[in-house]
Amino acid sequence: MTPEDLKRSFPPMPDSCRNALDAALGALPDAPPPARTRLRMAPVLALLLLTLMMAAACAAAYPQVLRWLLGYGESSAGLDALVTPVSASGEADGILISVTSMVFDGRRLSYAIELDNKQPARPAAVAVRSTTVDGLGIQSESADAAYDLLKWVPSFHLDVLPVQRNPAVMGNTCELREPLDDGEAEVSVEFLVLRPSGPLVILDERMHEDLSGYDEASRGEIEDQIAAVLSFEDVTVAEPDQQDAGIWIAQGYTPIDLSGSVLGDAGALMTVTASLTLSFPLRAPEGDVYGYMQDAPIVLEDCVAVIGELDVSPLSTRLTLRLIPHQNTREAAQSLCDTYGRLTLCDESGAPVEYLSMDWLSSDTGSVRQSGGQWLCEYDIDMPGLSSIPSALRVSAEGSGDADTLDAFAEAMIFPLSAR
């Protein structure tokens, strides 16, 4: 095995560990002449073993919640400070379910879940049925928690090799109705274990795709995904001309695609075989969590601006802003949405803030709505956490308004942040 082969054999790991590994392997001597191999093999193997142990320790120490949130993106010191290890596990229908780590910024909670199928040839799916904090339900925001988007174990999700299929890792993100600014609460998560009601059939033309046009790495990833599916017991692969899910359902099958989606009514095609509730403590954060305490509405030439919420952390960035026109008409509210258009969050110098590489679904444009008889233009911006927290947050607009109007808006939209 060459040093390059050794580097490629390790699982995904933080950049700091990967850099250390590269440095250690770079220090290895060149391959010695055959006559001296025995004299130099022992120290070479010792260094290789040390490097392997160091890399494995780094990969194991990297919290799963960060891998779930960031993928292969970099974390930040602020996000690292919000990570808390969790030790909560139990087994249900042969699936060991463990909550391993979490990130909490006082309002938003993200936690990682590891699923270990003790009989990997018999795939199961897991869903988060509910999350409660001190008995109060909270709204889940993660697609993994939706009943019709289940997490299969072993996983057959297409991913960068080497991919972890069993145990598989999933995660969930939810939001408290009221922030936990101090003290402690208890989180309880109810999981459902589901299995196909009938034999599995894979309806996906990608199972028959010609892979010769892919590069070697991509081809290997797809082949690994397909091999994972074919390792299951009692699984059928539908031919390209047999992709009608309804026909298979009528014959008693449970059709799914290579993304793991159940092609039909998941409630009817999957059977809940077990449930499990795990609990763990939740403490108020001590890291970089900031907010803005509104002093008063901001009067502009064409409207009054009211900040509903402005919270900034390494996990999430949230701004709700209402622009209330001086004339209470729908047309006036729509004019505000057009005038100010897209909003950009900036730091104290006016440069756009830098977000961490998390998944997000948010709009930076306003919408017209009526509240209590008042027409208004409302912005609801919900973005990932920031790589660094500025001393103040500025909001700039890019709409159809003239330069003077947009400049006046930007000058008025400067909000100093203070620790929450």
C-alpha cells in the first residue's frame, strides 16, 4: 500500500485531521532499495500505524451533528462551541437507535441520530414521529422527520465514497416556541421503525443506466449504491418498461426508488413494527448567540419598518421585518415589495455576511399580507449560521427604488448585536 492508497482508505474526516495525515505521510522516507528494506520497515510501519490511529481518532471525535449539518463543509469555532455530546440509545425491532450529539442556540435545535441494523439484509426505515421539550411539542423542520421521507438502514443514498451505510446517520432540526435563555429542559424524541408491508421492488431507471460515461469516482459511487440495494433479501429490480408503481402495488409489492422514497401511500405500503422514545437534557447555550432588542419602529419616507425578530448564531440567522406603508392599501404594500426587492444581510462594514454551508430554504424577497386590517410587506429571512458574528448587522436592499431611497433604507437598517 502506497501513502496515497493509505490516505484514500480513511473515512471522511475534518480538514484539520486530513492536513495532519498529509503532513505525517509526507514525512515518510521514499521507498528504500530492496537490500535495506528489512532495516527500515519497522520505523516506517510504526509511523504508518501512528498516522492511522491519529486519523481514526480525529474522524471518531468529529461530532456527527456537524457532519450532518455541514456535509464536507468547514465548521467554525462558534459552531464547535455549541456542540454537546448526547448519550441516549435504545433498540427497537433489531434497530439500535442512538442520539449522539446536538447543537442548540437557545431557539433552534439540531441533533444527529445513528441507526444500526442488526440484520442488514432486512432493510428498515426510521422516522422521527415527534420531538418535545418539557412535554411541549415543537415544530420539526427536517425532511428526515417527514413520514413520507424515511431514513433507510442500511442506507443506499448516493454519496461520496467511502460512505457509511450501516450504521447510517440521520438528523433532525426543530425550533422551540419560546427560547431557552437559561436553565435546563428535557428533550424527548419518539422514533418509529417501519418495514415494507410487501416485498421491495426498485422502480428506478438508473438501475439500468450505462455508467461508462461517468468518471471513475462517480461510477464507483453509483455502483456502490446499487450494490447496497442488491444486498437486500427479497428485493426485485423492475425493468425499464415496468416502472408503473400502481401495477406493483396491486400485486402486493412496496415500490421505492433509489432515493428511498416510497412510491405511493407510505402509510399503507410501510408497516410500523416498533416505536422508541429517547430523552436527553437540553441546556441554555453559552456560546456565540446574539440578538437585537428593538428600540422603536423606524420611520422611512414611504413606510414604517418594524423588526419582529433578529437573532444571529453559528447555527441560524433569522430576520423578520415588516414594512408598513403610510397608506393602508394592498397596492401600497406591493409597491414597498417592489421598491426594496431583495434584502441582503451585511456586516458592520457593509460586506455581505458569510454563511456556513448548511442546507436552507428561505426567500430574500418580501410578500404582501394583511394583519389586523393593516396591509404590509413582510420579509421572513431564515438562513444558516454565520461563520463569524459581526458587531452589527446591516440590511441592504436591491429593488426598483431609486438610489436615494435604497441608500436611506440601508442607512436606517443598522442593528447593533448584543449577547443573548
